Amino acid sequence: MLNDQKYNISKILKLAASFLEKHGVQDPRLDSELLLGKILNLSRVEIYTDFFHPLTPFEIDKYRKFIDARAKGKPVAYILGEKPFRNLNLKVNQDVLIPRPETELVVEKAIGLAGSLGKKLIKLVDLGTGSGAIALSIAQEVPGAFVFALDVSEKAIRVAKGNAEIHGLQDKIEFVCGDLFEGLSDNLKNDIDVIVSNPPYIPSEKISKLQREIRDFEPLLALDGGDDGLDEGRRIVAKSPYFLREGGYLVLEIGEGQAGPITRLLNDSGSFDEIEVSKDYANIERVVVAKKKG
């Protein structure tokens, strides 16, 4: 994309954005700015206050590699190695999903429910913790929270642990490697206040139709929800009553069109009532909350 001639910020951004646009990148200018900002250690605002600042050959070479990777579809978050989420800046790599704005709604629900309990110690479980976005946010924002963060992927647990240490939250979270509830002690039976999860919910046949940034780079294990996208949801609904205390809450992120099936599963289980569905910023039903009877 770039040869060895001299570039200032203005010129290199224009070339990079044009190159990304030709390669079908959705937000070429924004991505060009974010990637250059990382190299120069500047915010997007700071970039524009020094628009004619010249780049060194080392900076140009590094930027070329970033832009080439983005042109091939690699998400900006993976190139940068980080992604902001609520009050946190999380380290991410291709072993974990990139945290998304709609998952912040899940966190808001869980935090609100935890705060309403009026307890000094609130025990929560985060199923499929990935980067730790949900678990760390709750641990940071709920004073009395202690979170059991579970994931089947050892690599994901490693990323989440690293994020917990960066943000000084390791004493409020216990990380467990296991398939959903596997590894969670039986001593926690009927003892958990809130179970929260953003499980895989993309139907298998739709995986190949996802945009390349997701399909080719994000972990399939965290995306594929089986034939109808509800494989993990069924297991969570079935097993959650074992660990939830009476009056405890289940909070689930779901895919488009899954509110009805999940609600039926919750009703059919006979263990839940006060089922509520909330929409995300795109007006899609995205979060289901249910209360264990008792």
C-alpha cells in the first residue's frame, strides 16, 4: 500500500482510508485513524491537532502491516490487541470474542439485579467468560460481588485472568475452566444470586454467511449455537436452577428471533417466573431475565 516516500499524518490517512475502502472495509476512515493512533500513541482528536506531523520509516512500516491486516478482514480490536468495554480496556486476541455494545446491556441488567438484592456478598456466575468482559465489569461495578467466571477454553481463561490482573480485580473473581457449569462446586447448589451468560447463539448454517471479520477471525466455539442457535441456551436453562438460590436471577444474551423459544424453555422448565425480554439499541430482543421460583 505504502512505499518508502515521506508521509505526514494527513497524507497517510487519506491513502490508508482509500486502500481500505477498495477492500470492502465498512468504516475505512475510522479504522485508519484508530490504527495510526495506536502506532503514534495519539487519540483521534490528537491526530487532527498535528495533521502535518511526519512519520518515521519505522512508523510507516508498522502502519503498512496494520492496514494490510485490516484489508484482509482482521478486526481492528485484534490488530490493536485491545477493546474498550464499559469502564474497562480489555486485552483481546483471536482466542476470545470481541466484546460488543449489546453485551453491555446484559451487564447493566446483571448489575441492576445484583444491586437490588441488598446483600453484602453477592455471588454471581458468568458462563462463557471469554475475555472476562461481563465478569470484570460486574466485579468492578458491584461492591459486594464475587464472580465465578467459567469457560471451556483454557486460552480464553488465560486472557480473562490477564485482564483481571491488569484491572486489579483478581481477588473478586474465581476462574474455572470447564464446559458451562462443569467445574463449579456442588457446594454452590442453591447458593448463586445471579447467573449471567452470553452463550454461542448463531445457528450453525448461518456461520458461513457472517461478515468475514467474524467468520474468519473470531473463535467458532464462541459463535456456533447448533442447528437453531439454542444448544447452549437449553443447557443453561436446564442446569441453572440447580445452582440458583430461590429468588435468584438468570440473565441471558440471545440472538435475533430467539426470545420466543427461550421464553418457552424457561416456562416449560417449571423453575422460573417473572420472565422479561429487553431490546438492544437496534430494537432487537437481546436480553432475557428470569427469576427462580421460591
